[in-house]
Amino acid sequence: MSARSKARKRALDMLYVAEVRELPIADVLATETVRHLDQPERASSWDYARQIVTGVDEARYEIDHVITDHAQGWSIARMPVLDRCILRMGVWELRFNPEVPDAVAIAEAVELAQSLSTDDSAGFVNGVLGAVAGGRAPAGDDRAPSGRTVAEDRESR
């Protein structure tokens, strides 16, 4: 697993904890900063994880608006917490981090949804983020913006 993939997982953990426990992101980041200091082997993923979490927190209103506009028939409140957090991270990478190619941001978000959420989550995340990125995939479609299935897209990398 790459350092950025680890950072995304770590950021997802922080966003999820903040959401479920109804804690301010600043509190979760403070706790994780202490943990980071105690685990120097995880340093390579810490900076990007912190950047994601801070970015999502700072742009949350805009990110949620983008998600709602592209998640046909789904409100933010109706989405499972984990899917909502994954989508927020994905939209942040698509809209606020030009260093990450759209296909990578989408593939990483779909991978998190496949491994951590429900059977339907990966397709939903792929569809919403594909629509956000301007791809052809409508919400719920199991195709990447390239037109291939998520599995085909992953194999081509």
C-alpha cells in the first residue's frame, strides 16, 4: 500500500471518528498528532492525512453541496456515515488537490468503499465521484470515468 493510500485510510478514520462521535475535527487532529509523535514509522502518511482532513473540514459546506448535486436523489444525511466520509475525501481531492489525477482520486475512494463499506457503496461512490469529475458514470453505475469497470480500471494501472 502506498503512502498516499495509507494517508487516505488514516484521514478516513479521523473523519469517521469526528462524525460518529460528533467531535470537532481540531480535537480529532490533536489526538492523532499525539499518536503520530508516538509512531514515527507512520510519518510518511501523516502529512497528507492531515492535509485531507483539514481540507475537508475547511471546505465542508461546498463539498457537501457538490455531493448533493451529484448524488441523484440522496441527501447527505441519508448516506451511510462511512460513504459520506469517503465521498467528502474524494470530492476534496477532485476539486481542491490538483496534484491528484481524477482517476486516482476516484479509484482510491472506490477501493476504500469496497473494502470498508457495503456491497453497494463502491458503485455509488464511483458514480457520484465520476459525475463530479465530469465522467460519464451516473450515480450507482459500476464504471470508472474511463468507461471500464472499476476492476478493469485497477488492472490497467
